[in-house]
Amino acid sequence: MSYIFERASFRGRKHLNGGQFLRSVVYGANDGIVTTFAVVAGVAGAALSPVVVVVIGVANLLADGFSMAVSNYLSTKSEIDLFLREKSIEEEEVRDIPEQEKAEIRDIFKQKGYEGEDLEKMVGLVSQNKKYWVDFMMSEELNFAPLISYSPIADAAATFAAFVLAGSLPILPYLILGGNGDNVFQYAIVMTALVLFAVGSLRSIFTGLPWYRSGLEMLLVGGVASFIAYLVGFFLRDVGA
């Protein structure tokens, strides 16, 4: 989603503005590091050379990052186009068939418990301002969240940058140490674990959960995915030999 939300708080926390952009960065980084380290673990499990780890890791990093960014762009643009299309229809209905639209407002407030004079007063207040009237129908009738001008391209770029930057970290020990490090895979594990926990903890911004819990959850998910990839590489390392 590329709408800008204000996240309601039931415990007095401040509202979160610009959450979708930040969300794209955080989840792009999470996906990037998990995906890349899973590839690194699989290649390491197959006991292939550090050069192969770097080549496959970088190729996967760029390809998956681009794919994720494009998907984000198309999804965001489609949602914005849908919102604008539905808003245009509502504007036409408010202009051309106002009495029918007022009847819909009345039904909405009836469902909320209004009746009699209070009900008619609410209908009158909403229908006095056409801009608010359209916004009200978009929210209450069609269940659309408010849309603030937002660039799908910027969202996709942020996703790609976060994916590549975070995803490059599991490969970094191989680039620095090459084949000279006796425990280069162990260095990659430590670096990835630290970054997984750090980036995962940022999810608490959106979930409201304790930062350490969000970090541990991401570390667990990334660890399981990487362990599976390592086992696959380990058991298939002699295939085709």
C-alpha cells in the first residue's frame, strides 16, 4: 500500500505520519538480508568456492531487489489509480444524484446508532461540504483510507535501495576476506544475525510490539530460512559431481 496512514494508538502514543514510506524501507531491508543470506547459506552448504558465493549472491541480490521494487511500484500505482477512479465516481454521484447519496449517508449513520433529529442533522452537516462529502463516502461507504499525494517511483526506489544495502551485508565478508578467511562463512553468520535483529527491531514502529521481540522474531525467521537453504546445499553438493 502506498497510502500515508496515521496509525491510531490506544495507549497514548504519537500518530505515525509517512508510515508507508518507512514501512517499505524496513520490509525491503528485511527481505533483502533474509533472501541474500539464504542464498549464501545454500552455496556455503554445497561447499562451493567464495567466488561462487559472491557471484550468485550479487546476481540474486540485484535481480530480487529489482523484482521487489517493480512489484511494489505496480502495486502502489494500481492502488492509487483505483482510489482516484472511485473518487471520481463519487464526485459524479454527489453532483448528479445528491438525494440518492444523502440516502446513503442516512443509512450509514443509522448503522452507527443515530436516529430522528440527530440523524438528519448529521446528514445535513456532511452534505453541506461537497469535498468532505466525497471524502466521507470514500471512507465510510467504500472503506478507502485517506490518500495523500505520494510517488510510487520513490516508494519503489526506497524499497530497492533498502533491499540492496541490507542484502549486501551477508556478502561483505566474502568481498573483504575472499578465499583467505578460514571462517568467512562464520563471519557472514554473525554479521547477518546482528543486522537481522537490528532491522527486525524496527518493525516495532508499526506493530507496537517490544523492539527486542520484533528483532528476535526476524532473527528466528531469517535463521530458519537460512538453515533450510544450507541443508539443501549440503545434501545436494555431490549432485552432478
